[in-house]
Amino acid sequence: MFGICSDRVGCEHFGILLGKYATLESFGIIADMVKSAADVRSGVRLLGRYLTLSDGGGLATISEDGQIAEWSYALYEPGVERPELVYDLCLGGLMNIMQALCGK
């Protein structure tokens, strides 16, 4: 559906625009756990650990090396058309989540 919408409106960054509407609150009880975490690192780790409860098509991982943290998301659902749009959606949503945890 993302591909059809993107093509119809002629917008290659449709996924990022849609991701603007993905908020931390859209994760329900997971959002409450993340917001009550002691710090941003703990909150992001909780989100990564429990994200699979609300997302059955991909896997989020978080890794750290010194002061650098990396958030990765990989689709494992076979046959996803236009996966780049899904990744863009995730990127837009992650930006909202980080702003909710860290401020704008």
C-alpha cells in the first residue's frame, strides 16, 4: 500500500512523511515503560527489546561502541514490496521517539 500511495502522489519520501505521525504513544504500554526509564539509554534499550511485541515484520537492534549508539531495523517478513518506504517510515518514527525522550 505504501508503494501505491507513494507512486500516486509522486512522493519518494512518503515513508518519512508518514513516519511523522508515528509517536512513542503509538506503542501503548511499551511507551509507558520507555518514558519511565531512568535515562534515554535505558528507554531506548527497553523499546528495542519489546518492539517485537507490536511489530511482527521486522527486528530492531541497538548496539553501542563507546559514545556511539546505533539503531538498526531489518525486515524479515518475506515479499515486502518497496521496503525502502518501510525503512523510511521507521526512520521518521524513530526521530519522533528520540525527540520525545530527549526534547527537540
